[in-house]
Amino acid sequence: MRHNINSSNLRATRKYLRNNSTSAEAELWKYLSGKKLCGRKFRRQYSIGNYILDFYCVSEKLAIELDGDPHGDYVQIHKDTIRDEYLSKSGIKTIRIQNRFVFQDPEYVKELIISGFLDK
């Protein structure tokens, strides 16, 4: 499946999201930036199609989505499922992590992400 990557019509939104990241996104970025996790390069607020991913590793085709309270709502769960299916059809694996785990158990979060590299 062919899709737009970092489409120009989402540029302002991506920039806004990068500059106004949640505390969980800022915390996780400490572990992902600068190839700190297994030498893999992650990008923040990377768009594929009409979706903006919290974090994306191009070489591994791995999306990391941090989910806060709104993601527990039925409507949002349905939207997330459609998004994950779109990404999957594009060959992209998505790992969803609840925000609280970034703070409560960062080692678990890192291991979960690393397992995404290995589960190809």
C-alpha cells in the first residue's frame, strides 16, 4: 500500500504536537532520541497517510502510540483500531502503551519496544 509520508498539509499540526508534547511523550523521548534505544532512530510526530504517529522507527516500520485517558473511550478505541489496521496494511507494526507505564515502569516500556524489533 502506498501512502503519503510527512505530508505537507499536516506539517503545522506535526510541529504543534512536537512543541506541545504530553509529559509521557517527553519522558519516552528521553529514551528514544539520539538512537539511545538499540541504535534505532525514532522520529516524533511522523505522519503516514492522514495519521500522525507519536513515534516512528523507519528502519523497523514500528509505530509507538502513547495512550492516555481519552483512548479508553469506546469511540476512540474504534478510531484507534481503524488506524492500526491501516498501518498494518502498510506493513507497520503498532505498539500501544498507556501513558502511566512510561512513568511507573520505564524498563518494561523499553523491553516492549525492543520486542517490537524482534517480532517481525
